[in-house]
Amino acid sequence: MVAGRVRSGITYGSAYRGIDMHSSGHQDRSLGTYLSIEVWGDVCMRALVISPGHGDSDRFVDLPDPQPAQGEATVEVIGVGVDGTDDELVGGAYGEAPSGDDFLVFGHECLGRVVTPAGPLALGQLVVPIVRRPDPVPCLNCAKGEWDYCLNGLYTERGIKGRHGFLVERFTEDPAYLVPVPEHLVEVGMLVEPTTISVKALEQVDTVQQRLTWQPQRALVTGAGTVGLLAAMLLSLRGLEVIVYNRSRSGPKPDLVEALGARFVSADDVELGREFADRFGPIDIAIEATGYSPLAFTLLDVVGPNGVVVLTGVSGGDRTAELPVDHLNLETVLKNKVLLGTVNADRANFEAAVRALEEAEQRWPGWLSRLITRRVGLSDYRHALDRSSDEVKVVIDIAPADGNQRG
């Protein structure tokens, strides 16, 4: 029996330090190892965890019901989107447990409902939690609330690096890291976090292009996954001609692109390169959303004079490629091209993402719901990790969207 009460949703570890997560006391269940812990005076809740760095260590554990510290809100989790980061965490590629713990609650694309109000957040308010937290030093940027530009790498990220995530029934949080979401987005609010990726990308494009007089007309997005489609949505809201380039034409992705008034182009029909621009016209903005690293440099050949290439995908491994570096250097310098990378987002990006989803829902009613191609319950989470290339966003539902408790 373990004594303890968790006071903050930031770390659950105070009640679990010293416990061997692989001890013989664990019971093997159909969905992985399930740890049942009796805690004095606390109600337990289910959470989905991994042992960072160990592949296929995903399992359920029971954690004490979190109790909010002074000024914190308690949030009931409605649903969590699954993405490639979660796949890599489960595969053991990376991840970091909070200090004092040897496990990490994962999941970061969260929508929840406030059940214990705090600060400006009322009871029942829908919220999306911000993922990254500033480093404790703090560095120059974290001190200014720009934790997405952290200089020393000591930041933490909920569900990824040093802080527990949201594949859990409830968590507590400082209202400064909870962004309100309107009720009419209750079915799609977990798309806010992936939308912030392209919100920030375009914010950076706007900042860089203050260097000149610029009227972009045409944009290219490589990859028709969640991030790519949301990027196409944001670019379409800006009134640009949008082309989405994807490996395959199968599944719902071509229809989703065309519903935005954009053009879907399959890699089977045309290769990226100088000929692409000759066929479709000069590209002013290219957003790379596949994580396939050779595309980053190919896109420098696709964008026109003064064009910007933004990398949003993360590529693991040690892939190498032979590149026409003299040509790319010449093109980039003589035509004032820009290649930049972007990661994570700050509160302003989250708030802008909420506004963008509202605008998209008004302009293309039902389109956002179509991005969620499958929903599964928490007990069936393994089916969410097993996704086909034709799917867009799979969501793990945890609590009813209407706020009623499950029986």
C-alpha cells in the first residue's frame, strides 16, 4: 500500500517513488500491464503511461485523483488526439519522465472541461492545455513567455519531456496554461494543438517577409496528414491558391483538400522540383509537413523568388542524401529565398488557433469533423496507435463531451 496525495497535475510522482513498475505484483491484462495501487484517502483514476526509452512499454496504471494546488483548475479530459510523436514515444524513440518518476503519462493533443474552476475559468468551460512550459532558469526567451524559443533546452513538455500528459481522466493546471475553447467546437477542439503548428509557421513567414513588399499568391503544402491539412485550411482562409502534395490519392484526403477549394496533387502524377513550378506556377510559401527530410531541400528549388520554405515535420534517423548544393546555394542567394524551421507554440498561437478553427467551421461547416476519421475509447487505445496512411486524425475519447459523468 502506498500513502500519498498528489497536489498538482504537473507531477504525480510523489506517491509513486520507489515503486518498481515491472515488479511481479503487476497483472498482465489484454491491453498491457495494469498497475493497481491502493492509496490512502484518495480516489484512483486510470492513466496511460510508458517507460521512456523502452519500446512497447505502454500500459494502464491507477493514479490518485489529482488535487488542485492554490490557484489551479481541475480539468476532466474529454479526448486526446494521437499523432506521430505518440507513436515514437510508445516505440521508445524518446521521452522523459518527470523528476522522481520512472514512467510518463503521454498524450498532448487534449481537450477538456473545467470541473474545479480557478482564475478566469468557470465551471464547465472547455479548455485546451498548452504543451510546453518555460525552463526554470529561465533563459531570455522563456522569461518573456517565448518558451517555444527556449535557448537552453531545459523546457518541459506535457506528455513528452519531463511532465505528465493527458491520457488520464483528470489533471490539474495553472489557468495561464489553459486556453478557453467555445462550446460549439466540443467535437473538434483537440485539433487546436496541431493547428498551432501552422499558425506559428505562418506567423514566422509574416515576420520574415517584413523584409520586403510582398503579395503572396500561391502556396504549397507537402503532406496531407493532420498538420498538412490544417496548414492548407489556414492558407485557404488567407485567400491563397493552395496546392497539397501527397504520396497517395487513396482515402478521404483528396476530398478534404478539394472541399477547401484547394488542389490535390499526387506524387504519382508529378515529382517535386523545378518542373513543378513550371507546371503550377511560382510558389510563394511552401510548408513541409511530412518530416521526410530530403523534401526540405527539394522545396528550395520549388519556391519562386523571395519565397519561403517552412519545415514543420521532425525527421528521426540518420538518412543521408546527395544534393545539388551549388545549385541550391545559388538559387537561395540570388533569389532571396528563405528556409526556416518551427517547433511548438506559445499561448498567443493557441488563441489564434482557436479563432482559426471558429472561422473554418463557419466557412466550411463540418469540414473539421471530417478530419477526425476515427474515435476509440480509452480501453481501446491500441487501435488508435494502429492507424492506416489513409486516416487523418484518430481521437481517444475519455469523458463524454456533454460533461455528464459516465455511469
